[in-house]
Amino acid sequence: MQLIDSEIDRIKTVRGELPLEVQDLEDEVAGLDLRIEKMQEEIKELELDISDRKNGTKDAEVAIAKYKEQQNNVRNNREFESISKEIEFQELEIKLNEKRTKEAKAKIAHKKEVLDEAKEKRAFRAEDLASKKAELDEIVAETQAQEEKLVKKSEAAFKKLDERLASAYTRLRESAVNGLAVVRVQRNSCGGCFNKIPPQRQLDIQTKRKVIVCEHCGRVLMPEEVSEN
């Protein structure tokens, strides 16, 4: 089972950091898409505000013309002053619209610069993502069938283990950097932590009558491989 799982690990190692790189790039592109969409909406809102203020200015100009015409027909100073205040109010509205329009145009210009930068960055990241995905897809295509076959073999072998051994194997696999829960004796030492193994214990390992684990790292020990000449 360890040999099967180690082969699965080897296949995953071939892919390296590509899956994580692809995921990071996908997240970054998605984030840029949201940012671009938000800025486009903000620009539309500012443009709508400019349009509304333009219409407001036109309405104020019409009102001023109407009030000035009324001033020609006033009957007393009080009516004249009242209309003058209305004209003054409309003129202030026009000035305010001009100020807000100028501010909005400056904001739009700035946002468009930021938007262009975001679009350029998005295009660059999308190109990089496409390249990384193509590379990953190629590697997956080459190894997927083999990996699926090995995974099935691993699952079948795992079911044959008793619950205690299965739990220990999983725990050791997860805690070991190299994923090795079962190792061979190498030069009288544990193949995992490389601590020396007493001779009597090595004899017990050779007999394979029971599961022997390393006293230091807890890995399951197998006899040293004997090369055939």
C-alpha cells in the first residue's frame, strides 16, 4: 500500500505547485473582474450625475429667464426682492452644478486611469493563467488514468487493514513530510528517521511475524531490500 501511495505522491509531485498557481491566478483574475465591474459602475454613476446636473442647469436657466420676465411686471419692491432671491438661488444652483460636474469629471478621469491599469493587469494575468492551465492540463492528461488506477488500488488495500493499523497509517502519512508511513531498514537504521535499530529488533523485522514500528518515529519497518546478483 505504501508503494502505491508513494507512486501517487510522485505523480502529484510532477505537477508541482502548478495546481496552487492556477488557483491563485484564477482567484486574482476573479478579483480583478469584480474590481473592474465596480469601477465601471462608479463611472456610470458619476456620468449619470453629470447628466442630471446638466439638466438641472438647463432647468435653472429657464427658471431665471422666467423670473427676469416677471421682474418687468412687478407692482412693488417686495415682489421685486422676492423674485431677485429666486434668481439668486437658481444662479447658486448653476454654480453648484458646475462645481460638482468639474469634481465628477476629475473623478472619472482618475477612475478611468485606474480602470485601464486594472484591465491591463487582468489581461496579463489571464494570459499567464491560460498558459499555466494548459501546462497543468497536459500533465494531468498524461498521468490521470494512471493516478485513478492507483487510487482505486490504494482504496482497496486500505479496506484490508484493520481499523487500528489504518488509523496509524493515515496519521503517519499525514505527519511525514515525504508521506512515508512504511519504510525499509537501511544500513541497520530506520529508513524514515535514520536512527539505529538494535540487532534483535532487526531479526524480528526479518521474520515478518508481526508489525514492528520504529521506536523513534513510529513508522512501520520492513526488512532491508536484498539485491540479487
